[in-house]
Amino acid sequence: MRTFVYWMLQLTWGLPLNVIGAIFALLLICLGKKPKRFGYAVYFELGNHWGGLNLGGFFFVQKNADKRLKSHEYGHSFQTLLLGPLMPFLVTIPSAVRYHYRSYRRAKGHSLSPYDAFWCEGWATRLGVKYLKD
Ligand SMILES: [Zn+2]
């Protein structure tokens, strides 16, 4: 896949999530944050110890995020290419709800299942590994 094809699909089939991602990206640029490249995607680093968020071809991760985290968020961007307008409803919103539920459970002292046990999270990790090699 080429950069052009990746972004053409993001900005058509995956447009809704990318509009939100682009607004976040513009706000961060206005705040002086520098966009960076990871594969075909554009990402920003901000905050500490929170993980990451994917919004189409854009993703946002904690400062000094390791390659594993960036690769995982990058993997979500390929889910957007496959799921298009269904992505927010099948992946983004359920993942966000699960993220907050897990934080709540952790704060209550409960043990947690592996992060990638949730179908779309394990899938994102595998996609990130797969497409970084190309
Ligand atoms: Zn994820």
C-alpha cells in the first residue's frame, strides 16, 4: 500500500473519524505540538501514562510512547480502512468505554484480563506489526 492509497481511503471511506482526528491535530499544532510520522500515519505525543487514541490516520499517544504502543495505534488505523464508517461504533467507542471501565476496575483493586484479549485490541496489535514490516 502507498501513502496516497492509505490517505485516499482514510479521507473517503474512513472520513468521519478522520475529521475528528484532523480537528484534534489542528488544535495540537495551534498549541505548538509537532506532528510526527509513523508509517503512513500522523501522530502526536502528549500527556503521561494514559496510553493512546486512534482517530483514523491520526493517532495520539502519551509522551515517550514505546514502539509497541505506537504500532498498536497504527494498527487501529488499518481497521478504519477496513471498517470505514462503522469503525467508531465497532471499535473506537467500545474501546474507549472498556478503557475507562478497566481504569475503574484497576482503581478498585480488581485484576484485569490482558489488554489484547478484547477482539479489536488484539487485532489492532497484529495489524500494526503486519503493516510496519511493509
Ligand atoms: Zn487499542
